[in-house]
Amino acid sequence: MTKLSQAIALATAMTAGLVGTTTTQAEVSYNAAVTSNYVWRGDAQGADTTALQGGVDYAHESGLAAGIWTSSLAGDTETDYYASFSGETGKLSYDLGVIAYDYNNDPADFVEAYVAVGMADVSLTFYKKLDDNDDDKTTDDASYVSLGYSLGLAEDLGLDLALGQTFDADNTDSEADKYDVLVSVTKSLPEFDFSFTATDKEDGENEFFITVAKSF
């Protein structure tokens, strides 16, 4: 996930950027993180437990990219696979991609496609579920929209804001239509990035967590 900058597109799934070994036409990067609570779209994914996370990304100068990211869960493991194409036209940046979410001990795997556009510090991302192995029919073909804003408070201090909305495509369950908000402050240090994040979801509990991440 990463799970556009994955810091906003996939809210807390990837906190490390693309910094790695560079060749003439391609870049390979690695990221590792530990977070006090893995929260995704306003929901805690691992029963409010500490999670170890990491991934590898490949980016080509053409705009094509692919990667694998994994996170520990309470009694399970999540592994995400993605492929994307990004570029710029004038002042507008864009990113098109597909993400496959795989759970080791849970049959509720699913696939999403997304389209993201950004200008200056603002980004807008639309996700559409393509395939869902969950028996809960209210989540089939659901979509998600995220509006993000990133602000540099200082040379090594940043603020990220995001507002997300989940939609039930069939309009059969109003409980599936929920918004969530995210506020994250990140301090970049020489050896790692340190972030404090607060999230809230409609009819849900507030979540606060700390993440330490490193890219190499």
C-alpha cells in the first residue's frame, strides 16, 4: 500500500520515499519502518499493535514503477503488490496504478485501481475496487476518494493532511459510506524519519500512532 506519494495516497502504509541506488534509467529503493499502530483509511489493521513494515520499489525514468510492500498484523501478514505509471503535464502531475492486497491468513484479498492528480501541494486520488474475495457484499465494488495536502513547515519538518471518503457502489448499506481524516507531522533526521499521526473515522475511534521509517 505505500499503500503519487504513498504517504497520502495510501495514508500510513508507506512512510518512506524513493531514495535508492540509481542507474542511468532506473532507480531501486528500499524502505523499512516500525509503527505503534498500523492504521489504514481510519481503521486499525492489527488490533492496535505495533507493526513492522518494509518494501522495495522500482522506478523507471519513463514513469513506470512497481513495488512490493509488507506489514505484520495481529496473527497475520499483509503483502501489497503494485504497478503504476506517473508523469507531468504542465503544472499537473498524474499517477495511474493497480494495487493487489494479499493477506496470508485471511481470504479477504482484493485489488484496486487508482487515478491520482496533483498540483503544487494538493493531490486528489480515486480508488476503485476491481476484485473482492470478501463475502461481505456491501464492500464489493466499493470506491474511495482521498484529498491530500502537504506543507513544508521547515527544511526538515512537514505536515500532511488528508480527507477520505468511502462509498458503497450499490448504495445498499449507508454504514459503508464513511469519511476519515488524517493529520501527520514528520520530522526528517539524518538517519530516519519520525512521524506522529492522528486519524479519525466517522462513527469510529480516534487513532494516534508514531512511526519511525528509513529509506535506502
